[in-house]
Amino acid sequence: MALQRLCRGVGALGCRRSSGLQGQLPGELVEALRAVVGSQNVSTALAVREQHGRDESMHRCSPPDAVVWPQDVEQVSKLAGICYSHSVPIIPFSTGTGLEGGITAVRGGVCFNLTRMDRITALSTEDFTVAVEPGVTRKALNNYLRDTGLWFPVDPGADASLCGMAATSASGTNAVRYGTMRHNVINLQVVLADGRVLHTAGRGRHFRKSAAGYNLTGLFVGSEGTLGLITQATLRLHGSPEATVAAVCAFPSVHAAVGCTVQVLQAGIPVARIEFLDDVMMAACNRFSGLSYTVSPTLFLEFHGSPSSLEEQVQQAEEIVQLNGGSDFAWARDLEARNKLWAARHNAWYAALALRPGSKGYSTDVCVPISRLPHIVGETHRDLQESGLTGPIVGHVGDGNFHCLLVFDPADLAEIQRVKEFATRLARQALALDGTCTGEHGIGLGKRHLLREEIGELGLTIMRQIKATLDPKNLMNPGKVL
């Protein structure tokens, strides 16, 4: 994402003009950073710091005291060692597309912009694995893999950094079939707070499974930069499907659409994507993307496989759709038509913002067992109508995850408060249904109280002990998660 999009103005949700314990770093520390990466790769300019002080969330911008651009893991290690010796916080940055304030420098410090580390290494087509640095995005990787017959399917919508996706345990539209980042990360290279470099599964290892000791890779997936800086991720690749077909079908009610999703999954149909958009979201997508779909609760589906297996999958899915009152499938068979369909789905965030020009947005992120999905989505739809908030619903319903894209006036403090109260109410409803307060966006700044409610005080204590062992000075992205 372009840096200029990361920080838009000052005000209720704008940038704090001061940061850090003293508001600036000691001169000798800045000189030490420059000695490692060169003066051109260190900036203390206010505009640059503000560009790195917020993501796409509603959380207030908090700029770091300096930004550095390392070129390789050795420089990251040296820079981290310098920050550690001066007890200065370290905040990782890649594309800035997060939605929970994960890159805000709430305690000042040094932002490590890792986008110039953009090499794709150690591709093994025979083993279905590849290693990438943090400057590599999912689209860049799939373009690189285009002629190999392989692809990386985890797709959160934004063209996010793959290492950043690992740090937040990202998910997305393909998770129902291919899993989340947690299922597709094999090994990580991590620079710890003091500059030591850890290979979580052993240097260069890319096996399919292991029973060797604690799962250190899993520990860092979803750690949101609070335990170390991910400087390389070894990922599991998948074979490109022989054939692909996508379809859209409308339903008479929210309950019918979401109930159909549950039945499709219970029937064992290996659907690759199954996305839900409510009537408000469909109207917004039609306007924003120039489409003409029926304005009613809608499912977007995609099937992968051989031509013969696709025919069977589609026939089974159509029968279930008809039993739930759904319309006939509107097909998107060729690549151009499918790309247009999924581009509209991926642009849902911007379509929602366009409902109120000049607005800000906040995306809720709950996930529940799929059997509870029809209930909570229906209740949420009613809650939105009663609250008077603008909040179209969209979701990766195949794995029980959905979002309300809450659109609000950033100058209206009362409306901001109602948005926060709604988001907390929804998260607590998900917890009451044995779900989670975040299916893919992470805890970041705003969900720390909900994490305590979700895992309990003992779980939080264990997390704090892990954090204290790996980061005894609390320098790694402090103020997030815990």
C-alpha cells in the first residue's frame, strides 16, 4: 500500500504529534543506526514517521521516533541489537494493511520498514515449498510462480506482505479449503529482541510434518511482532487447480444464505471459496464496481478440481442452494469473469467506505463454529438495523468468520463510541457461542480486553511469561496483544 494512504490528516483519529519517552532518540543512537544501513536508509522526518504510524484501522496514529530500511537479515540483527542495548522499542512494518493498529508506535521507538527485503528464495517445486522475505507480497509470489503449476492460496484481500500475514495469522477467501497462514507456514527466520537470529524449525528445513519438540513456528505465527521480527517465511505451496468455476446466487434472507453455507460444508463438498455478502453490501458493491447483481443476501462460490469433479461439486451445491430458496447460479467460468467477480468482493472495504464519502471504517472480525453461524449473523443483522449504524456484512462463512464493515464519521465522537460498543457486543456474543473475537485480523491495540475474556487469566499469564522470556525488556511492538 502506498505510504500516503497510511496516515490521513490529524484530528480525532489523526496522528499524535509526539512519540517516545522523550519525543526523540538520542543522537548517538541515530548515528549508530546510520552506521549500519547508511544515512539514506534512516529517517527522523515527521512526515515519514507519520506515514509509518498507522494502518487501515480506526486507531489513532502514533508515529515512531525513527524509521529504518534494512536490506538483509544481518542488518536487521545489528539494528535490533542497537535498539536492545539502548532499551528502545522495535516496531515492524511492511505494507501497512493491518486493521487493528498493529504498527502504531504507542511507546515510540524505531520502525523497521522491511519492504526492501524482497527476495524469493529456496523454491522447491518438487517439495511444494518456497522461502520469502518480508517485502514479498502474495501477488508478487503468485506472479513468480505463474509458470510452475503451483500457487500460494491464502488470500486476505489486500496485497499484504507474506511475512506480515504470518505475523497476524491471516486468513481469507480460500481458507475453507486451503487453510490459514497457520496451516501454510513451515519455518520462520526470526530476529529476536536482542538481535539473535532464530530458525523456528531449524535452518533450511522444509519438511511436511514434525514431532520434534515444541512448535516454535506456531508460536510466532500470530504473534503480531511482539516476540520477534519475521525476516523470512518458508511456505507450503499447492498445485494450481486444473479447472476453476465461480458462481453467484441470491437468497431471500440472511438465514437462508448462511444456512445454505452450513449445509454445503456438512455435505462434504470441497468448495474452494464460499463468501457471504448481505443486501447492504451487495448494493454497495454494485455501485462501486459497476455490477448489476440482485440486491439481496448473496453467496459467492468457487470450485476447484478436474472438469469431471467440478461438474459433480456444482450439481450438489446447486441442489442445496435450491432447497434453501436460492436463485439459479450466475456463472463466471473464464478467468476475466472470475477476476471481475472476486475483485468486487475484495473491494468490499472500499465499496463500504464509498457509502459515506469522507468516512472512516472499522471491520469487526468474529469467528464461530459453523453450526452457530446462522444464529449470530441473523442477530448481528438485526442489531445493525436497530443501532442505526452503517455496517454491511461480508464474511468468509465457509470457516465461520464474518465482518461488519462499520462506516462512521471520524468527527462524530458519539458515533465512534457506538461503533466501539457494537464491536465489543458482537465479540462477546461470539465468545458466548464458543467462538473467538478475531478470526484473522489479530488482537493489536483494541481487543486486549477481549483476549482476557477469551482465554482467561491463566492463559494470559502464560502468554506474558513467554513474552518475558523472549523479550525481557518488552521492546518488541510493545502495547499490542498483551
